[in-house]
Amino acid sequence: MQFIDILIKNGTILTMDSSNSRIENGLIGIKGDSISYIGTGPQNMFDARTIIDAKGGIILPGLINGHTHAAMTLYRGLADDLPLMEWLNNYIFPLEKKINADFVYTGTLLGCAEMIMSGTTTFCDMYIYAGYAALAAKAAGMRCIVGEVLYDFDSPNYGTATNGLKYTESLIEKWQNDPLITIAVEPHAIFTCSPGLISASNKLALKYDVPLIIHLAETENELFQAKEIYGKRPIEHLCSLDILGPHLIAAHCVHINDEDISLLSQNMVKVIHNPESNMKLASGIAPIPIMLSNGITIGLGTDGCASNNDLDLFGEMDTTAKLHKINNMDTTVMDALTVLRMGTIEGAKALGIGNITGSLEKGKRADIIIIDSNKPHLVPLYNPYSHLVYSAKGSDVSHTIINGRLIMAERRLLTMDMDNIIKKAVTKSKEIIGLLRSS
């Protein structure tokens, strides 16, 4: 008999391993933070402190949100239907000069609650006061890669860019070896960061062997600015700075050509696709099928709630599959399995954590979600991969387990007081209105 902490039974397991193994009426045993057993067999071979009945539902790895700004939940719906640069320069940047650490902590907690309840177990975050975002993720029990956004202009958190690099280094040292939190180095974009700042950021990331994350080739305006200032396309510009490499995670990559794709592929740069944000801001459609055919590792992100307006990766997967079908006029492009892998194991690989999460395999961390398939929109169930991409919603997630810890059970959050978080978020929204009026 095996003594374990959690036993999950009576569900269809989609492992998302290299063979896309599928186990009907499977069992998953969790001991400590990891999966100790996955397969079939009699339940009585385990002595478990907690038994979770999946009730015939779907068991799969937790989803990976590869790019977001969690605290921007507090900007949800604030400045919709605007061009990106107007949105940034007239609303987001002015507000960010006035917000504080408590704002970021509250907004990130709200984001964590939304993500946990919609099946996300890991997210990659870029924002100011990143230390407080890390604390919020830790309090929520989420796995998180987080970094302080770096600009040429002064930040309300750290002041100058030089101080921003020092602050980032202090976060790296503080959170080293934490089981849930990883710090990344995160210059915002080539149009807000000088070549010197980007190079210094890269040097810091390489020093500590952590990811370097940047918004890249998101808009036509960025493309125009790069050519005007540097005489190069955005990716060519980074290449000239010797920035491209397997440690680089590039968010968006919308306006790229064949030469750019070749550079990304040759240098093993990872890409995060944010289709709903790119659609809402009319930034364009990233050539994801072509990038995939060139062997580029691609994950999915929601971006922030100011440009999406939710953090539901099930919706993002649905959009991803359909957007590229119509863009290519090909129903076979971006099939459900490919997209689901982007939301799980490929997303984990893109963030450099595919060895510990993103698939359900013995020895990996137990980051697991259960889908309640006993819903009208999920019946009948012929193909679970198709259902998860085209039919499922975040609200269908019944249980969320992260690092072996039960975080949500039967739709009830176990690590946070939801009523209190919502109350604080509403209070912060009133403060935001006041800040905008005083701008």
C-alpha cells in the first residue's frame, strides 16, 4: 500500500506528455509537491489523506498563462476601444506613475483568484512593484515567473533604470530556490528601453540564469520606430545587440517576416502568443502556424485585463484555434490538440519550466485541474481535446491543485477570502477614478 497525500480518481486523464497519453478511468497519486503515481488500478492500493472524485470529468495539467500583467485586473474595462499607444500614453502610463505597492498586491490577488478559478496554475507576470506581485502569487499558492518592468523613464517604484536593475537583482536573490516563485529580468520593449538598458538587462539575466522577457514586434508603430531609429526591424535590432537566445521570451511577435522567424528559430527564442489582446488593440495577427512549422516553442498568454479583458485561458485557446483558421482560410490549421499543448506543456517549455510542470507525469510537480464535464455544453463528449478548446469554459474547472496543494475544491477557493478581495478591488477602482480626474 502506498501512503500519499491526495488521490484523484474516476476521470479521463490527458497527460499532455510527449505521446499525448490518455488514461480512461485513471488514478493520480500525489505525495508532497509531486505526482507519485499515474495510471489505472484499484483505489485500495493507496492510503490517501484526501480523495478527490473527478466524477467522470477530465483531468489535465494546469494551464500556463505565458504573459500577463495581473495587477491590471483593476483596469478592467477602464479604457477600451483605443489604439495601443493612446491607451498606453493617455491612460496606463499616467496611472502607473501614481499607483503604489498595495494597488499591485490587491490587483494581483484578484488576478490570481480569477486564474485559479479558470484553471491556470502558472502565470508569467510583468509589472511595477513586482516584489508585491510575487508576494500575492505566493499567498494565493500559484506558480509564477515575475519581473519588474524596466523603462528608460523613471518608475514610481524604483526611480531610475539603474535602480530598476538593482531592484531586479535584489528580487532574484530574495526568491532564489523558492518552489513557486521565479524572478525574470523584464525590459518593457525596444521603444521604451535604450540599447544600453536592454543589454544590461540581458547581462543580468545571463548572470543568474533567469529568463529575459520583452514585448517584441507587437505593433506596426513599433516596426516603424525601429526602422527609423535603428535602421532595423525589432528582431534584427535585438540580434545586433546579441540578445537573441534560448533564455529570451518574446511576447507577441505579430509584425515579423521570414527573416525574423529564421532568427527566432535559429536562436531558440521562445514566443508567447496573445491573440485576444492583439485583436482588441487591432495590433494584428501573429504568424503562429509558420512559427510552429519552423520549430519555435510557443505558449499562450492573455496579456493584461486592460487589453483583453479577462484571464481565462480556455477562451484564449478557443480564439487561437479559430483566429488562425479564418486567417489562413484552412480548417485544419491549429487543431485542438496543438492549441491545448500550447496552453499546457508548450507554454511550460516556453517559460523554461517544462521539466517540472505542463504535463502529468510521475515525478513532475502536481499542477493539476479537473473539468466537470457533466454540463449541457460538454455533452456528449467524443473528443476531450476538442471539447477543452472549443466548448469548455473557465467556470467548468471544479478543482485546482498547485505544487501538490489543493487550492480550489468544488469551485471554492481555499487560499483566499474572495469576498474581501473583491471589496478591496472595488475600493481601488474608486481610487483610480480619482487619480484619472487629477491627471
